[in-house]
Amino acid sequence: MLHIRSLAFNFVFYVSLIVQMIFWTPYYFLSPRHRAWLVPKFWARSSLWLQEKIAGTKSEVTGLENLPAGSFILAPKHQSFWDAIAFFPYLRDPLYILKRELMWIPFFGWYIAKMKMIPVNRGKRSAALKAVVVATRREMQNDRQLIIYPEGTRRAPGDEPAYKWGIAELYAALNMPVVPVAHVAGLYWPRRKFLRFPGTIKARFLKPIPAGLSREEFMQRLISETEAACDAFLIEAATSKNPPPMPPTAAKRLKELGVNT
């Protein structure tokens, strides 16, 4: 049954994406950008609704009171495609830094361009970082919220932290608060797998890290606060009534935390 429900969700998920992109095209491209956000936000919410109804996986996001007014940086843990769509519906005008190759994809790239995202040439890191800072500072003046994944690529639940210093550079250059986001979505929507496990994906917007700290102090707080909250979610999931399968990284981390599963 797990395989059938997972397969059904994946099929419906991608069909919904294609159908909605076609259906919403006139409204999306003829509307001002702030109104056009209705389309991707509706798609994200409808995708999570489909996940709940078909795969039996609920989504629960808390800590909305910790989102500052105005511009800020959102720094989610990155474990699966779930965290790529789950958070931006809660933001007024989200902004992503993404690899420029995505802009070249027909139709999908046009959708991205409409929202004035920031493409980056990942082959030239130093030059790319400078260009990204300039472009991001310009966009953030328009009351936008930057979403950036501190570890860059998806990592398995419980895996060793691998935070990149790029977020510290942006934090210092933009002089804005950072809101960490903790979750263990990879237990239920694993990376590189089609299985979708039933249960409740819990995520939380943590208290903002204020602007003005040194890069070192900022990174120490970002890592310690995010990982502590993720550990709490991992323990809660592992000790729940019907826990999802624990990958080796999660089992190892639970053992380090003294949790017997």
C-alpha cells in the first residue's frame, strides 16, 4: 500500500504542476508580480494538500510569530523537495538565489523570471558572490524575504551539519536578521526516493538571529539553534506511535542523543 500511495502521489503531483502552469498562465503573466504570487503559493498549498490526502503525510508549520516585518533572510534546513515548497507561502514576497541554468528551462524559466529571482553562475564563486550581493541588496529594498539554504544541498536527517559560509557573507553584507527553520522532512519525503511515508512533517520558524553580530558568532548561533531544534523533531518523530523508517544517519544521531528506538 505504501508503494501504491507513494506512486499515486508522485504522479498526481507532477500532473498538477503541469496542469496548473498551463491553467494559470494568462492570469500569472498579465498580473502585477505581487498579485501573481497567488499562483505558486496556491500550487504549493495544493501540493501539500495532495500529499496529505494521497500519501497520508500532513504538514505542520509553527513559529509564525517569529517572522519579522519587512525584509529578512529565511534559512531553512534542506532535506527534501518538501522544504522547497512548504515555506514561501508564508512570506509576502519571497526571493530565491538559484543556479542560472534553471532560467533556461522553457516555461518553467519564464515563471521564475516573472518573480525576479537572482540567477547565479556557480562556476565563478568569488565573482558570483559579489554579483549576488549587489542584486540581492537591490531586491531586498523592496520589502522582500530571501530564502537561502545554509548547507546548499539536501542532506539526510541526522547527518553531520555542513553549513556554508556564504550565508554569513550575505548576513553581514545585507545587515538583516536571519530566521532559522528546523524540520526533519527527509524522514517522510526522502531525497532521491519516490516513497512518501505517512505521518506529520513538523517544522518551526525559530526566533530571529539579529543583525550586527560577527560572522563567527552568527554561524555559531545559526548552527547550534537549528540543529538543537532538528534534534528535538527527530526524537519526537522516532518515539512517536507510528514512526517513519530511520535512515542510518538518523539512527546514528539518535544513538548519540541517547535515544533508544
